[in-house]
Amino acid sequence: MPKVSQYIISDLFRNRLIQGYVLLLASVGWGIFMLESQPEKALLIIMQVTLFALPLIAIVFATVYFYNSQDFVVLLLAQPIARSTVIWGFYLGLCGAFVAGFFISIGLPLLLFYPTPESIMLLLAGGLLIFIFVAIALFISTLVSDKARGMGLALLLWAFFAFVYDGLLLFFMYYFGEYPIEPGVLTLSFFNPIDIARITIIMKTEASALLGLSGAIFRNFFGSTLGVLASLTALLVWVIIPFFLVKYSFAKKDM
């Protein structure tokens, strides 16, 4: 497994798309702190870019990479190597490359210019989102044989978590606004990993005061130590469940 992961990481860092991904995020991370005099505002801008771009890049590139590596996968499976070792190697290799690029491009400026618990939370959440969406990408790639359909499904899932889910949640809040729905909204937010990361980070900043009375419910929960632990636990669950689905799907897949 370590050899498979090391090969994938070295192969990815030679890929121009990965190099472009690191340079793009680095220009955002370093550039915003150079242009913005208020570090907390810079953090919020980086958070929006990170929570939008990281899941998209992770799910799209991991899906494409696994489809394009089918011959390599078949070659590995022809060797006396367990299927679980192969899929673990791919998963850790993809996650390792993306996480390393993320910490180089976004982590370094955050730790240099704004070394606060909010920055640490953003780095943790971003890293966990990479693990989540790479697992979802591999699950799609092992479940759907056709590359075009797999890519379409990956993009649909990203769009659902990034945009559609929030729209449905806002519709729910508007339609049932006359009722005490705050606990329900709090529960529903845990079904979207991007929302978990976004709300947890915002609740640790002064921007949470702009959310009004409804924001007080989130602030009281996500702003506490218990809320942060619950958020990180929920993100870890989001990592574990898709990966076990990947292992099951890959074990049953006819290569």
C-alpha cells in the first residue's frame, strides 16, 4: 500500500493540472493577505474560495484520474496484492497529494499571517473535505463503469452539496419560519459536509453577529467546544462512510 500511494503522489505532482491547482490556491492564499489589511476578512474570503474550490477539484480530478488509471489498476490486481490494498493506496495517494498542495498554498499564508484557532479550523475542515470528496469520487468511479456518466454524477453531487442543498434548506426555513425550526435546521446542516465546515468556521469569527437571531442558535452550538467536536466528528463520519462504500464497491467490481 505505501508503494502504491508513493507512486500516485509522485505521479500527481508531475501532473500539470495538480501544479496549476497548487499555484491557483497559492495565488489566492498569499494574494488576499497581501491585498486585505484585515486578517479576519481575508480569512472569510479564503474560506469561501476554499470551500467552493477544494471539493470541486478533489471530486473531479480524483474521478478522472481513477478512470484513466484502469489499466494500471488491472495490472496491480494481476499481482498478488489484495484489492483493499490497491484501493487504500489510490485513496491515500490522491488525498496525500491534494492535502499537501492545500497546506502549501493555503496553510502557509494562514499560519504566517493569521495564526489563530479559526485558521487551524479552516485547515482541518479543508483537509477533511478533501478526504470526503476523494472518497465520493472513488465510489462513483467504482460504481459507474462509463466515464461520461461518472463525471456527470460527480459534478451533480458537488453542485448538490455546494448550491442545491443550501437552497432547499433556505426554502425550508422560509416556509416553516413561523415555527421553532432551529433544532431541525441544526440537524439538517449535518447532512452536508460543506455546510458543517462553513458554519463552524463562521461561528468562530465576528461575522456570526451579522446572522441575527437565527444565527444565535448556530453560534451557541457551533461556537462552543462541544459544537466544534461534534462538527469534526460529523466530518470524520463523512470520511468513513463513503470510503467503506468504496471498499465494498471495489471488492465487488468486475475488472
